[in-house]
Amino acid sequence: MHPDKKQTIIEAAMELFADKGFEGTSIRELAAKAGVNIAMVNYYFGSKEKLFEAMVEEKSTYFRERLNSILIDESKNELQKIDTIIEDYVNRITSQHKYHRVIHQELMLQQRESLHENIIAVFAKNKEVLKKIIDQGVKKKVFRKVDPELTIVTLFGTMHQALLSKSMCKFLIAKDANFDPYTDEAFKKRLINHIKQVMHAHLSHQP
């Protein structure tokens, strides 16, 4: 079997799951999109759930590699590293919002326990890298002593709330009916600056 076929199937899955959701996507559609037969999808992944997990692992691994590169960047202090993560993640969500919304839905609905647990396990690896940055900042006294886990919840929770529900975002932030948080560059800049201000106030030593 061609070694690139597995990756082709994952890429097809990313597009279909993002557009149609987990339930709305069939193995037959995935195979057709990837230009392979159903047997090949089953050979590589065994089930739609395992294919979904492979997709999440690939996306999360890319982000984890990015986090690790930020972690070891000696040209930035820990506050600058947090700023870089905020910029990267907002840009990541706005450019891949359908994918992130599908993941968010799976986590919230918890309809498939094993799938839910595996997604959490993948995300936990990324959380640990971010926790290292926060712990380093506290140790070096760049940050005041904070709860690292709740700091991460605050950071990502704010971004997800602002970006993963387009209708809620329009209701809370914009009066313009044509407002789109995923393409509005002024809003994206506004959000990035706001989250930076929140994290700076939270992490910095009080005067």
C-alpha cells in the first residue's frame, strides 16, 4: 500500500469532520474523499473513532511541537512566550475554526467515552508543556505565584468562548450582522491584545 495513503485519509477526515461533524460523516464518504476504498480506511484505522483520534493526535502534535519550540526559545522571557502562544492560538483557531468546533463539541457532549478520554489524553500532553512555561516563570520570578492549571483554564477558556461560538460572539461583541470573528482582522487583534492584558495582569507581580 502506498505510504502516503494514510496521510491522505487523515487530511480527508480533517476536512469532512470539520464540515459535517463526527456523526454526519460516514466511512464511505471518508474513503471517497481520500480516493481509497473502505477496506483501506479500516486497514489503517479500524474505525471512524480511531481515525478521529488519529486526526486529533496529528493536529495536537503539531501544536505541541510549536509549544516546545517556544519553551526552549532563550531569546524570550516567559511573559513573552505566553504572548507568542496567545498570538499563535488565536490565529490557529480562526484559520481552523470548524475543526476546533468539532473537537469542542465532542468534549462537551461526551457521547463516546473512549473517544472523549483519548482526546483529553492528547490535550493533556500540550497542557504539560504550557505548565512548564508557567512554572519556569514563577521560578525565575518573572511571574508571581499562580495556580498553573487554572491559569491555563483562564487562557484557553477565554479564547474558546470568544471564538468557538460565532453566534454568541456576534451577540456579545458586534452589532454588525455581517461580523465574522474568523475573518475580521481588527477583532482578532483586539482579542489578542485583550487576552495579553488579562494574562499580564494575572501573572505579573502586583505593585
